[in-house]
Amino acid sequence: MAPDNALLVVDAAGVVVGWSQEARSLFDRGTSEAIGRPLADLWPGSGTPSVAGPSDATTELPGLLVLPVTLRGGGSGWSVHLRRSDKDEEARDQALLNALFTQSPIGMQVLDPELRVLRVNTAASAMSRIGSARVLGHRLDDAFRLSDPTAAEAIVREVLATGEPALDRLIRVRPPEDPDHEHVYSASVFRLQDADGRVLGVSTAVVDVTVRERALARARVLDSVREHVGTTLDLNATCAELVDVLVPAFADTAVIDLLDPVVRGDAPPSAPIGPDTPLRRTAFASTDHRRDAPAGGTGPFRFPGAWLQSLTDLRPHLVTYHPDDDPDADPRPTRTTRPSGAHSAIVTPLTIRDQVLGTLSLHRASGRDLFVDEDLTLAWEVATRTALHIDNARRYTREHTIALTLQRRLLPQRPAHEAAVESAHFAQAVEAGGGWFDVFPLSGGRTALTVGCVSGTGIHAAMAMGQIRTALHSLASLDLEPDELLARLDETVTRLAAERADLPSGDPLRSQVLTADCLYAVYDPLALNCVIALAGGPRPVLAHPDGTTETVGITPGPPLGGGEGAPLASLSLDLSEGSVIALCTDAFLSVSESGRAAGLERLRQALADGGRPLDDLCADAVRTVPAPSPGADAVLLLVRTQGMDPGLVATWDLPSVPEAVAIARAATRRQLTAWGLDELSLATELIVSELATNAVRYGTPPLTIRLIKGRALTCEVSDTSPVAPRLRHARTHDEGGRGLFICAELSQSWGVRYGDAGKTIWTEQEIPDPA
């Protein structure tokens, strides 16, 4: 095979089969003119070289070198080479070195083993902006302002020691002629040694990659913003994510100031923004004190001109501070704080659809490059992308605020004071949901207790909670037993769930399952008895006055609306006066179904000393459990039972004879006089007369009448007949049928309550204010 450096190649017959570029220049003949022709026809003059037959010998001709070769097809031939002298080789090498050191765009330096600069080329001087005369003879770290001289020297020392070249290492330099900007070079280092292997020094080849590295750094910042910003719908978290990405990757200090309406979730105003518009510092990060925002709080801030202009024209602006400016010398109390030592800043408006959300302020301090115009483009891209996330978080904040407000308004603002019980509660929602609690009065001095939670979060869960709680109150007014009430309430939740399922297919609410956990209990202070029914959710905890605690052994039924339709069982507890009942949701225990027992055990331990004030017990119970998880409402209701003062209750047995009505009226009149309620005597006697008459006529003995002085005056007449009376509207000529109508008109409320021993018809009258 012919060598690549052959001038030409001929076969054994002297015909040219190879023709180099150098041959074309030397003989002034193209390749097509030479290939296939005898060499004798092409060689000028009479001095045509004589080529003998092929052999292994090397033929030397004046100025030429002829070598035997094997041709591509396997035949023999000759390659002709121009003979070059050592002087020519040295001249060429010298010319190459001169070209590298005067014309090459790659910067080159030669260092001796002590890292002193022996030679630099023109490109290296231009890159560093330092003349060669000022660096020759100086050590590498003295000649150039290396940002990290230790690392650079370590690279060169390693090449000197091992002989392995270091390729494409990034070196950062801050030249004396351009101290405000750091330059980045890609350097390759090679060891120099003579023919005997003696180390002479190193040579470096340097390429200025400052523009490339700055572009890559900006691209990395933008990629990091895409990856890490906007992962949540929390406004503060979104702003914090941005400043964490920008510091220290792009700036030494990053500050986000949002307009006060935006923080509240309101719609952002349109530009221009007035100088006295309140802003709130939402996020701050710096290389010195991350998240420690200087001069934080709500404005109005007095902005410098660039900030006002940015809020007017909605474009980013570059600010360069004068070295003599002292930010701490500004006497104005309201201003944007320029971090100490900052030499340049970028202010970028956070906008969406020409509406202003706030500003992003970036500062760089000494020891770092000044911001340049190219950085404005990156700041604008970052601000534009982040503004979308901030606006999404703002919209969520508004919806979340509306849902929380709706939830709070649907819950009792302050549980009514009941003489029979004392209550304390804790309710917390990480996200607006459907948790509820309630304590409200029932007939006969009894009190209803309930805690529950609707599945899901948001405004729809809060609305469903309001519907279920309203239905619960309506069913409770019918004096249903707890198990029967929950069975009726389950039908209501099932109907609401069916309404969701019938929504249009595109409605996202259609796919949200509607179920509810609910505990409902009725406490009777006269009997010191509590009847409990439970559909889903954790069992209640009971703390006795002697300090012992227990988890009530009630069997919970399935959640309301679960579609199982299984019957619910109720449990009757006999309680001592001063007992504490704890009702809660699963979110308060912060455990799953499998770990619910551990949470209940912590709650039992917190209630061990049940004699302390109820608010203290509630606070201790809250401290013992973990923070609730998003998506559920943590609710705790503590109720301390109390008995009824016997002096506030009067009970009589009535004979089943017509004279019983007069007996009842007389007994009522005497009791009201004893209680100081004479002004209610006339109405109450009439109510008792009507109820007693109905009991004598239509009821089944034994007959009982009971008066209770509590938050209202309660009148009850009981018999053992299961037949319920009904309110009639008698005509003018009817002689009867007006009894319940009269009772309803004279009382605040009335109703019928059924029990194992029959029924009780009751009325309640408002007790006049003693004042």
C-alpha cells in the first residue's frame, strides 16, 4: 500500500497509478491528466528518473526517494517521495511555532517547572487583556488573577508529575483590566520534555468560553426554575421556591414583593401601579441570611425610579449602584432595602395579562460579576414563568379562603351554653373540608352531641357538610333515637351522592365520592345517661371522675352514604356527674384506620386528669397529637357532663280520671310560684290543662306530668300509649280539636318523644329575663 505522503506512485511498467496534490502543483497537471500515463511522458526534461524493476531495495535519486510498494490489487510498484533536508524540517517547525504564537486563535502559554511564564502567544494576551511583557518571568498565580489559584496550580502540578495531559479544564480568571467580570477559559495542559525525557515545563492551550458558559449557566437557571418552581398551590411556598433557585445560582439576594390584594387572593390591578400601593414581602433569600428578609412587612414602600418605571412599563430594568452610595444612609423609613455591598440589581415586574402581581428584585454583591443586559432576558423569562404559578396560587388562595369562610360560617360560631354540659372544642383544617362539631339542646333538658367529617376538600365538601348538618338538626328536632337518626341521615347522604352521580360527565364533582363519618349522642342529665350511635370514624374516649379512662366499646357502622345500608346499633352509657366524653375525627388522631388505636391511646393519656378545666384538657390533647395532614379536618369536642338540680324538676303522677286536669293545674300553679315564674302561670296552666285532658281521654295510664326549669320552661305529659296526637285545625262549629293548636300558640316549641315506656308530649316556653 502506498504511503500517504508519496509524491506519486507508478506500477511495474512505469505507468502512474497515484498522483498527489503536491504532484499536481509541481508538474502543473491534474489527476485525470496523469493517471494511466507513463511517467516518462510526464517528467520534464531529460532527467527522467530510471526506475528499475520492482525489488525490496530502496533507490535514492538526487532530490528523490523511491520505495518499493505493493499496490492495491496485489501487484508491485514504486512510490516516489521528495527528499527533505533536516534544515527544511526545522524551518517548517519554526514556522509552525511562529504561526501558533502570532496567528492562532487559541491562546498558548509555556511555563517552566516552577510555573513561571516563559512565553505567551498573541491570542493569550488578548484573552487576558495583559501584555506579554507584564507576565513573562512571573509565576502563573502572580501573572493572572485566577479566581481559584489553588485548583489551577493543582492541575498543572499533576500534569508535570504524571505526564498525562489535562484536557478541557475550566479555569476562571478576573483580569486586572476587567475586574467586574469573570472570564471562563477551557484550558488543556501538556508536559514538555526533551529527547532524553527531561521535563522542560508545560504548555497550555486556552480557549475563551465565557460566552458559552454564561449561556449555559442561564440555561441551567431556567431549567431549575421549570423543575422546582410551582410544585404547590401555596403562594408563599411558590415564592420561596423561586428565591431558593435564584440564590446563589443567579444572584446574591432575591426578593419577591407582592401587592397586598394579590396576597389576599384578590384580582391583581392593571398597570401603572402608584408609588403608595401596599406591597408585602413574600419571599427573601440571600447568600448570607436565607429567608431573613430585611425591612419586611407590608408597604407602602418608597421605590427608587427603576422600580416605579418597571411597574409602569412592565419591563425589567438594570440598576448599577455607584460605589459611593450607602444604602444605610437613606433616612426614609419606607423604602426598598438595598443589600449591603450590592453593586448591581435587576428589578422585574411579575405580570400576567397586563395585570401586576408584584416585583422580583435581584442583587449582586462584590466578588461577583455585575449584571449585564443579557441577564435581563433571563430575569424576564423567570418572572414570566413564575408569575403564572403565582397567579394559580392566588386563585387557589381565593377559592381556599372562600371555602374556609363558608366552612366557618356553617359551623356553630360559639356552641350554646347548656346547663347540662360544659364543652370545649378544637377544629383545624389544613385545607377547607367538611369537618363539623356541634352541641345543641333537645327537649326534656337533654343535649345532643355530634362530630363528623365529609369526604373530600374544598367548597363542595363544605357545602355538603352544611347540608348534612342541617339535615341532622332537622332530624334531631323530631326526637329520634341516635341509631334511627343516623339511619335517616344515611338516606339523605345517599340521595346527595346520587345527585352528584347524575351530574354531566364533564363536571369534575361527578367523580368525587360523597360519604361522611358521623357520631351522634344524646345526653340526659336527669337520668345521667348518654346514648351513642356511630357511623364510621373513631370511637369516643370516656374519662371518669376518678381519673380512669376508657375507649367506649361501641361497634361503629359503615360511613354514611357508603351504600351498604347496614343497620346501626346504639350504646347506652350510665355516666357519673363530671365525666368527660371526647369525640374526634380521624384527622385529629393523624393515623390511618390500622393505627387508630395508637391515636386513641394518646388521647386517653391526655385526659387522664379529667378534673382540670376543660380548656386545659383540650389544649393538652391538641399538643399530644401530630399536625393534621392536608385533605382532612381535625376536630376534637370535649364534653363534661353535669346533673340537673333536683330543685329545678317537678314530677307528678296523675290519675286517669277527669279530675286529674284540675289537680295538674293546681300543682303547676304552686310550682311556678315557688320558682318565681308567676307571669307564666296562666299560659302554662292552659298548656297543662290541654295536655292532661288529651292524656286522660286518649292516653293509657300511668300518666305523668313533669316541669323542668332550665334554659326554658319545659312541660311534659307522658303516657304509655303509642298513638301520636296530631295538630288539627278545627272549624268554627267544632267543639274540640283545638288542644294542640292552643299549646303550639302559647309555647315556643312543642313535640312528641317516644320511648320504651310510651310517648311524651312536650312544650317549651321562654323564661322572661329577670331584669
